[in-house]
Amino acid sequence: MIEISPLKPDHDFNGFDCGEKLINDFLKNESRNQQKWNISNIYVIYKDNKVIAYSALFSCHFRYKNEELNRKVRIPGICIGQLGVDKKYKKNGLGKYLIQHSISVANKIRKLVGCRIIYVEALENAKKYWERFNFKEIEKKGKNQFKMVFDINCNDE
Ligand SMILES: CC(C)(COP(=O)(O)OP(=O)(O)OC[C@H]1O[C@@H](n2cnc3c(N)ncnc32)[C@H](O)[C@@H]1OP(=O)(O)O)[C@@H](O)C(=O)NCCC(=O)NCCS
């Protein structure tokens, strides 16, 4: 059974390599402080205390053109700031499991405070991956990233 846990002091991520330097570096250099300062919550899947997959979640909003109102409105939600699966464990459903976990976190939050979307800035070679989970491209970000949004209302529990 796959278990997700908040990042704990005894979790070891030194050997973690998902193939994307930015995502590896975030885990090694920033995740503990982000969690300590309540900026991101880091969720890990681990084996013998070694992190084999992780996600970083924080609250956000996205300004979105509402056709009815003909103006941009602020849509609150959560952002999957990072998602990485160690190369040795890819294609085993761990990424999918972390995305489903994020959707379930968003569904819990929205019962207490406004929360409508899950937002991600997708890397080019992961765009198709997010589309598999109903994330829709909203606009491009820079040369090779895409702002993508998942509408929580399309997935009512
Ligand atoms: C992208 C990533 C998170 C996928 O994790 P994973 O655990 O290997 O993926 P899963 O096992 O959950 O895959 C679920 C399905 O998506 C498919 N898939 C995996 N990577 C894919 C990709 N890059 N593009 C399209 N489909 C992909 C799988 O084949 C699987 O298909 P199936 O259900 O038909 O078998 C992982 O490859 C990774 O860490 N990549 C580097 C970091 C990165 O790009 N993160 C995203 C940042 S925006």
C-alpha cells in the first residue's frame, strides 16, 4: 500500500533524483524551511525512510477572465508547486497518487474556505501528463512552461 506522509525530520532525500534539477534542488535545499515557515506543505512517499516521490502544496489564486462578467476575477485554490518521482520508481502510479492526494486536500479545504482550482505551472515535457488528469492549459508562461488549472467542481465528491 502506498502511504503519503508530511515530510518529517528523519526522511532522507539526499539520493532523490526525478530528472529535473529544479525539482531535486527544491527538495534538498528548500523543502524543510518552506514547511517550517508554513509556506508549502511537503508530502512524501518513502521507502525505508528514503523519499521516492514528493509534492509541495501551497494556497494561491489565479486571475481568470469571466466571460459573463467580462472582467478578470480572482479564483482561489491550491498550487502544486512541485511534483517529482524518483527515476527508479517512475510509471508506478506514484505521481498519480500524489495528484489524487492534492485533489482530496483541495476538497477538504473547500468545505471551510473558498477553494475552486488546483493550479500548476507545468514543464513542457510534463504537459501531456497533467492533461491526463484534466488539467487545462490557460496560458503559456515564458518559453517552456504552461499555466494549467484543474477545476475542483468538475470532480465533486
Ligand atoms: C511527471 C512525473 C511526476 C510522472 O510521475 P510517475 O509516477 O512516473 O507517473 P504515473 O505513474 O503516475 O503515470 C500515470 C500515467 O501517466 C503516464 N505518464 C507518465 N509520465 C508521463 C509524461 N511525462 N507525459 C505523458 N504521460 C505520462 C504513465 O505512463 C501512466 O499511464 P498509464 O496510467 O496509462 O499507465 C515524473 O515522471 C517526474 O517526476 N518527472 C520529472 C519532474 C516533472 O516533470 N514534474 C512535473 C513538474 S510540472
